[in-house]
Amino acid sequence: MSAKQKILLLPGDGIGPEIMEQAVRIIDWLKAERGLDVELSEDVVGGASLAKYDVPIRDEVIAKAKAADAVLFGSVGDPAWKDVPFDRRPEVAILRLRKELNLYANLRPAKLFDPLLSASALKPDVVRGLDLMIVRETVGGVYFGEPRGIETLPDGTKRGVNTEVYTTAEIERVARVAFDLARLRSGRVCSVEKGNVMESGLLWREVVTDLHKREYSDVTLTHMLADNCAMQLVRDPRQFDVMVTGNLFGDLLSDLASMLTGSLGMLPSATLGTPEGTDKQAALYEPIHGSAPDIAGKGIANPLAQILSLAMMLRYSLDRGADSELIEQAVSNVLASGLRTADIAAAGESRVSTAEMGEAVLKELQK
Ligand code: GGG
């Protein structure tokens, strides 16, 4: 008998626990009705961990994440910890998880569900059918480069420093993920950097171009500067299919893309990699949004990005593509039936709670 697959749940802060609860209801249903054979465990990260253990994430949790087949993550961030040194911020939890599990490729699909056409920030004719995939590098770049820190100069003024660093190997491995994905999609990759003003951007373009020539000449490769890309995403987003970019630009451009699909509350993600010294694939799944402390505890957050992250987990880590499609179809049907949480509701349209949206997806699955 094969061993149960291990899933580590890390709900985190703010709306994280509320939306995670809805994803867990679906996991329970898949276990009861579809033969999903997984063992769940749960732990605290972010502000919740700082409050209990005085650190954003414990070594023990990192070890559990490494041992798991997949991690389902909620969100981190808590205003109670905003005036503390960087290494005590809740967000360190997700950065450390990505780094220690070497999760270097963050897949952020931005897909517009047809029923949300009128919720998009763009006009229907520009955005109908939008389905793009941003591949964001997540263990390098300006989020991790050295030197970094805040120093006090002899005259008493302070200086904050971050450094954008990318090596050939770091660029090549994430570009490879983008090219491989493109082969399964439209065959097009747009690589995004800012090589007109940044050395790391120049190297990025050179490495992606070389890899393309050597191994992926069947894929159509274009290059775009990040500022132009932000503008083009708003002007004509359907010109893109797979996009590959660094840590910071990927973070910004995917938030921008989320508004083309109706809401930040709609976008899931998968972050994949291989921990150093192993050949095992590690994976973490999370909504692209943060902990939304302004609405935490009100029961109004949109759980769909978390539920769609579960769908990605089923596809990429658990080899359950059919269950993944069932969930995506259930979400689509629920949206088609007119149910809206506050973030995707038009003015005057009635709104359902987090739990009601979760319940509706579950009912749809049960049909
Ligand atoms: N679910 C994503 C999340 O919790 N985001 C909080 C955050 O600040 N993340 C930093 C990042 O994505 O780079």
C-alpha cells in the first residue's frame, strides 16, 4: 500500500485562516468522496508564530515543509509587527520557506472567468478570454541580494540598501520552467526585465536569449522592459501568454494582472523547486494576495484564490488533474450563478460571505 501524501497547512495571518477553512472543507470532501488519500497537519507562521513563539517561522516548521509532499499556505502580514526589524516581520515566514525549500519558480496564472467579465478593470473587448501565466523568480533578485540593511551614516542620516543580484544559473532554471510551460500552451514566452538601466536585467536578457537559442528555438521568445510591460498589460493584455520575470517585477505585474481578472482575491499560485541536495520536487501553493488585515475576521474575504491554489496543488503535486478540473469548473459555475463576495461584486449587487462562497463551491462539487 502506498504511503499517504503529506500536506502541511499554514493558514498564517489576517484572512488566511478564514479562507483556508474553505479549502480544507473541499479537501475533506475529496477524501470522503473521491478517494484522496492525504494526511493533513497544520502549524502557525507569520504574526501568529511571532505571537506564540517569538519568531516568524520555526525551524521545525521548515523541516515539516521539507518533509511534506506539498504546502498549502494562506497569507502572512500583521500590522502589529510593522515597526520591528526586518527579520522579525511576519513576511519573513514566506521568504524563508521559499529560500530554504529552494522554491524558485512561482507560477501565477491570471485567468478571467467569463462571468467576471464586467468585474475586470478593463473593457470586455480588451480582456475577454484572458488567460496568461506569469512565472516569477522567487529565491533571488532584490528580495535576497546582499548587501542589504539599514545603516546609520557618520552624519546621523540613515541609508536603506537592497541589491538586485541574479546569477546565470538562477535565470536559466526559471526561464526553463517558462519555456517548458509555453510548449504546453501557446508556444510564446515574453521575458521581462529592465536591462536598459540594470546590470542584472542585461544579464537576464542575455541568459534567456542564449537558452532559447540552444534548447527552445521552437518557442517564440520576445523581450520587454518592465515599465513598458505594465503599460502593455493594461493596453492589450491578450498579447501575452507565458511571461517570465524576476522576483520584484513578478510581484508587481501579477498584482496588476489580478485586476484584469476582477480581483486580487481570484488569483492562486504554485511555487515549485528542488531543495538543495535532493532531487525531490518541493511545492507551496498560496493565493497571491496578502493577509488583508482591514477585512480580517469579518467573514467577507474571497476564498476562491485559496480554493484555486488547492486546485493547482492537486494538479502539480498530487497527480489529480481530474479533481483539479472539477474544482475549477465548480468555481466557474458558482460565479456563473451570480454569487459574489464583496471584492468582485458590482455596486448594488448582493454579496455572500466567505463561508457562503465556500459552501457554494462544495455544493457544486456535490452535484
Ligand atoms: N499569500 C501571499 C502572501 O502572504 N503574501 C504576503 C507577502 O508579503 N508576500 C511577499 C511576496 O509574495 O513576495
